Amino acid sequence: SAAEKGGYDYFMLKEIAEQPQAIADTLLGRLSERGEIILDEVRLTDQDLRDVDKVFIVACGTSFHAGMIAKYAIEHWVRIPCEVELASEFRYRDPILDRSTLVIVISQSGETMDTLMALRHAKEQKARVLAICNTNGSTIPRESDAVLYTHGGPEIAVASTKAFLTQLAACYLIGLHLAQIRGVMYADEVAAVVEKLRQTPDGMRTLLDRMEEVRELARDLRTASTILFIGRHVGFPVALEGALKLKELAYMHAEGFAAGELKHGPIALIDEGTPVVCVVPSPAGRGVIRDKVVSNIQEVRARGARTIVIAEEGDEDVRAFADHLIPVPHTPTLLAPLMTTIPLQILACEIATARGNDVDQPRNLAKSVTVE
Ligand code: G6P
């Protein structure tokens, strides 16, 4: 009913709007005044976590994209190797696992069969399994050694939005927690990131308030035959997620690429007017990756692409290469997906509704897939 949807036409729109609060809820009670991470609820001892010499992240669909982003954060902060793998591939290739391997399984529903089978395989090999899950008491957290609930609240729309961003927040918490107890980051370094994390819901609210242009753009793109998405670093999984949302909701062909890979093949797809959504990293710091993405944008533009550029507000130089510019509030590079994903969710949702699709119940898809 309309009441259940909180006045929105679709659950998906409601869930997109709830994202700032959902992130605040994921962080709630897990950050101290002094900016430390408090994860006593995770039933793995500090010693267990100090003994970890390798991390695997295993998930499906949108949750897999959260895992891809987490890899960048965990390796950067914790300095231990972290691999990300699709649950449906993981156990069939006989991965090397032992007592000192931490396997993080990410699942909104906690019932995805592929992820559950991967978790059982990891446990058989004696790895420690930590679940990131949104559904209390579901199978995956019950069978795991430990769980961090995302506290995002029920997600009704089939395509995942707020669950995805809360999974990211949970991954950041785990990464910082590991870095803290293993002594690889100083307390003040952790506190500085925590402060930025705390500020993200405000930035997300600001961003959500100015999505009207994205909605207009979406109506314009509804007849496109394909939309391509490019990004680097954490912007690469964001590009994959943007493309996945479009496939799921709009039933349109869409693909995400690592921007640096364009020249090795995908650039051949660019034709006059091909829409290319470009996820641009922050120019803060040395801005090396940002400059690389900007030159990739120039490359696609030179071949006729219509560029839709998601960049940090104040990055005025990108304007020259953007047919449409979508500014997002500043966040440190690793946290940027909490912002840059939002316009892509709205773009997909609005293109889908402009095409007459039911975004809450896309054809052929299920909220949770309990078969292998
Ligand atoms: C299904 C859903 C996706 C979801 C995936 C993984 O395919 O349609 O939206 O990302 O399952 O679900 P999980 O509950 O394990 O995160």
C-alpha cells in the first residue's frame, strides 16, 4: 500500500531515500567518542583477528560489488592480502584456506544458496567465517563464526540499494577494526576516517536533495540502446553496480568497465551519442587516479560518446569534458562509493519507470535466490 511505501510510488524510491539513516544505523553504537571502532559483538577474539594472514570476501550480485570495494579498503588499511570472489565460483576452484584465513561472506538476505555453500566450504577447510548480513537470524549468520549486522532495516524492492551502502559501511568498520587491533593504523588515523564516515549521512542527504537533473536526464536516456559505465579504483565496482542496476530495472544493455581497460577492447563500442557514465575520483591529495579517469573521459568523448560525469563538487576542470555533470559532496577516496552510487541508483530507477517497468518487481528476478 501507499502507506507502507511512505508516500513513495515504489519501495525502491523509499529505500534510496532512507540511505542516510540506514548508514547512521549501521554506525550506531559501533564508534566511540574518541573515534575508535567498537565491535565486541563480533565473536572472534582479538587474537583470532591478529592471526589472520589472508582475507577472502565471498558474495553474489550487488553484495559482490560491496566486496570488491571492501578489498581496496582492507588492503590499504590492514595491509593483508584480500581476494574477492563470486560465491558461485569460490568453492569449485578449490581455494587455499586454513585456520588463519578470514572469509567474509556478504549477504543482504542471509539465505543466498551460492553464498551459503561457499561458507560451508570455508568452514570445512577450517577458515574463520564472518558474515555481513541485514537479516537477523537468517541461515548465513547462524552458520558463521561471527556476524556483523548491517541494521539497514527491511529491504523490499528486489534490486538492492540501502543494503548495498550499509554493507559498505560494515566493511569499512571491519577494515578499520582489523587495522586498529593489529596496530597497522595509529589511533588518530582511525579516528580521522571515523570522523569522515560519521559525516557521510549528511553528505548523502545533500546529494539526494539535488537529484532532479538526474531524473530529467533519465527520461532522456530511456530509449538508449546501451549505456556504458567506467571507473577506476573503487569507482570501478561502482561502475559495475550502476550497470547492474540498469540491467535489473530497465532491462537495458549496460556494461561497466575499468576505465583503464577501455583501450584494450571496449572503446570499440563507442559510437556517436553512446552514453558513458564516468565515475571520477576526488581530486584531493595527488589526484593521480582522478587525472587518469579524466583522460579516459577525453578518449571516449573524442569517439563521440555522450558523457555523464559524476565528480566531486568543486572539481571544475571536469566540466569541460562533461555533457552532463553530476556533482557529489567530498569524501575521502575509499568512502566515495557511499556518494557516487546514489546518482546511479536514481538513474536506473528513473529510466526503468520511464520505460514503464515495475522497479520493485523486475521480471525474472528474485529478492533472494535459494537455489544454486
Ligand atoms: C539476488 C538479488 C540481488 C542480490 C543477490 C545477492 O540475485 O536479486 O539484488 O544482490 O541476490 O543477495 P544477498 O541477499 O545474498 O545479498
